[in-house]
Amino acid sequence: MLRTWSKLGNHSLRMPALRFISAALLVLAFSAASVHFYLLSLTGGDLEWIKQHMGTLGVELVLSVLLYSAAITLVYTLRLPRAWRLVLGVILVVKLALVRAADRGESFARHGNYNMILFVVLAVPLNLVVFATVLLYRSTRHFWRIAGAFVVSLLLLTSVSLVRQRARWRAGFLGRGYQPDAAACRLPELSLPSIDFDARLTQHDALLTIDGCPPGLPVSYDVLPDTRSWPASEKKEYVLNRMIVQRTVRREYTGRVRLDVRSTETVIARCGHEEKLLLRVARTLPPARVSQGRTETQRPNILLLSFDAVSRRGFHRRLRRTSKLLEELHEPGRRQLYQFFRSHAVGFNTDDNSRSMYTGTIRRSGVDPVWQQFRDAGYVVAHTDTSCQDWSSQYEDRNTSITAVDHEMLGPACWPPYFALRSNPYGNFNGPFSIRRRCAFGDYVHAWNFDFARRVRDAYPDWPSLLSVNFIEGHEGTGEVLATVDRQLHDFLAELRDDGSLDNTIVLFFADHGLHMGLNFSSRKMAASSTRTHDGLLANEQALVTHYNTHCTLRVLADMEQWPPSRDSPYWDMSLFEPQPRNLTCEAAGIRSIYCQCEE
């Protein structure tokens, strides 16, 4: 009898142990498979390789998330002893830490940091939903009713949201929007949607004053160098920022000081560890002689506002104050607003799309950028950016001639800690690609763009100007950083309206790639004196256009001797002033088939 009970007891102990081992092996198998697919998703290469394998890498990462989530779910749903669950949980955490340590890169070749962010973004909400579902299933007999009602409600809410977003996708300014046209390119419609101190730098005599710094704190200032004449070899990526830091002159501040009037434009005032950015524009041209009788035919100012990686609808969503103001600024007969709903990218990234706009070709051709034509035609040319790069050096591998740009402000965007000097400057939480709001010198980084633009306008009220202002705030994954630009952009445009500058300024809003903003304002003179330019711009709102057309438009403006522009310009036919064919194909427009979004 005792032996019989002993055998039964040993058998019953062995069976649960086998069950526990089997369950543990299943968890370990899922986690091992997850690690395998995650490591596969870490494979990298150059940009072209990433473009070709993006889908495969995405599938591998999603499989890794699903398998890891399955392992986690098994740990708390299977009937395992607490000690076993604890050991398995520790193993899962250790494995996650190991794969995190395997690759922390932020480049095309090593992109582990981006992979881990995506892994967490997918895994956390997924596991919360699964855990809530299991908890609900175990706590009520009405699980299926509740789950069914939840799923139906979610589907209805999603459907309503998608329908609403699809309707919004067509919408633009002034009640106009994307119009279906059998002859024109048919785009696919979307279905998813501290210490303070005062510092001043005077405009006319470059007089620097620093007040209010608490006693005992060191007071100094940095004079940033003029970068216009630097050769391309000194303006390459990761070189430009180092050269700016090395050539910056730092001096102790002992009292009001007069700086070099001819060369000083960017100064960083420092009180302890606090910094303030001070700007001025050292005028280089003599007063222009413009007769009063020619004010109606003088050439307009050109303002280029570039938003990297911002879509048309993204502009509306994130820049709401500005969008509302743009509609208010539209006054037929005085100011006209045009928007191009079929504006199309010609390449994958910034390279092709910016080259097509500035040089008229996607190749590194050695062709002078369009601002050279404006400078040769007597325009004041100025450029500012919130990203540490010089366009000519970055995308054309050529020097920026000092005769092509009168004023260039790159120093603040290359200054640490905003643009890291000794670590990766393009992190997810720091630098020009950060998903966090971007601040430097006690303000948003885009503030210096508007400050610089105001000072250029004030310095040259008597000369026509081409002012290029680039914003990198749209180049990040959340889409939220762009919204920080809204208030200051709104205020800047309102200032142009209030002081009358907008009546003699053509403003072009554009993006380099994606669903381009494709929006521009024409000046009062365009609205009042030339119906042919108005007719062409209005017709092209629904035409398939690219930055080749934008380039030709800028060339027409650069070539004109007085307003309005002449149809005799060799660039007129491809400009936005001339109605483009409604049945234009991607091939005819210079868009490679792999990037074409027009539906058959």
C-alpha cells in the first residue's frame, strides 16, 4: 500500500515538472526567435541598400516584436511557479538588454538605436492591450460581449476618422482643394492617417553691451566667423562645425566694446554657462538709386521658406496659426495665394529634390545654383538654416563663391551642444533630427532664422533681395516639433503684412520631398499688373508639377529687368507662370517610375 502511494506521488510530481519545463522551453524558443529576427533587422548598408531592403527590415522587426510579446504573454498566462516566472522574466529582460547593446548606431550602416525605439513603440502598447485583454477575460463572464462591443466601436471610430481625414486630405486654402481630373495625374488619396542677463549688438556700429550678469560669474563673448568664402573641403559634413568652433574668437568681456563693423554678424554673449545669440547684418552694398516713378515696376523681393520633409496636410495640421493667417492674407487684387496639389517629388531624399530646384537637374552638374543668377542680376542674396550644412558643398561638392551670397548664417546651427562636436549630432533626442523641441541660446533654434530675416530686410530696404530660410524642424518621426515654429512664423508673416513688405514680396513655401507643401504668395504687383501670371499659377494648382518647374519660375524672376516678367525668358514655358499640360505623365515630368505616385 505504502509503495503504491509512493509511486503515485512520484508520478504526480514528475508530470507538473515536465509541464513547467515544456512551458519554459516554449518561452525561451519564442524569445530566441525574437532575438534572431531583431538581429537580422540590424543589417545595414548605404542609403541605396536601405531603400531596397526597407520592407524586409520592417518585417523582421515586426516579427521580433510579435515573438517577444508572445513570450511575455506566456510567462504570466501559463500556470508556472512564481520562481519560474521570475527567472524567465529576468532572462527576457537580459536578452533585451543584450540586443540593445549589440548595436547603438544611428547611421544607415548601424541603426540599432532607431530599431530599439521602434521596437519599444510597437511592443509597449501591444503588450498593454494583451495584458488588459487577459485581465478582462479572467475577471468577467461577459468577456465576449464586452470585447465584441469594443471591437465594433473601435472599427466605427476608425472608419469615421479615416473618412474625415480623407476628406481633409483634399482640402487646401480658400475653400479650394485637390480636384479629380481624368486627364491629370491622379494621386492616391490617403486612407491612414535660470540666470538671465541682457546683451545687445547694435546694427550700425557693432557695439556690444552685456549687462545684468550676477557678480562672480565670468562674462565673455564669441565672435563667429564669416563662412561664405570657405572652400568646399572645409564645409563638408562633420568638418564645417569643427571649423566654425576652431575659428571662433572668444574674448573676456570687460565693458562695452566696438567690434569690426565690416565682418561681425554673429556673436554669442555668455554669462557663466548661459548663452545668448546676437545678430546683425553688415551691409555690403551702397544705397540704391531707384526713382520714385519706377516703384510699380521694380523687381519684387523673393522669400524662400523651405520646410524639410513636411507634407501639404502636415503643414495644415501643425502650423494652424500660420494656415489661418495665409487665408486672411489672400486679398484678390492685392495679394494672391496659390497652392499646388499635384506637386511631386523627383527623387527619394533631399539630394535630387533640392538639386532639381536650385540647379534644374538632379545630377551633380557644376551648374551655378539659382541664387548665383539672382546675385548677378543685382539682388541681395542671404541664407540661413537650422541645420549645419552648406548647400553647395553638401549637394554639389563645390565652393560657395563669396560673390553668390552676400550674407550667410550657418554658425548657430553648427554650435554645440545643439550640434554635438564629439558625439553623433543627429541623435533621436538631440540635434537637428531630435524628436524633442529644439532649443539653443535660450530660445527655439528657429528663432534665429526669423531674427536674421528681419535684419536682412532692415539692412536693405532699397535693394531687391532673395532670402532663403530653411527649417529642419519637420525632419523627425513624431511630426510634433514642427508645431513649435507656428507662432513665430505667424508673427513674422504678420509683420510683413503690417509694414507693407508683403505687397512687394513673392513668398514660396516648399518642401524638398514627400507630399510637398507647394504653396506660394504673389506680390501686389503680380496681382495688379499681370493677368497672364495669375492665370498660369491658378491653372497649375491642379497640374502635375515638380521642382523643375519651381527652378524655371525662379530663373524667370532672376532674368527679368522689371516687373512683370517677360514671356521671352527661355525658362517661361516650364515655369509656374505658364499653364502646364493637364495630361502630363511622370516620365514627361522627369519623375522616375519608382517614385511616381500617379495612379493608372
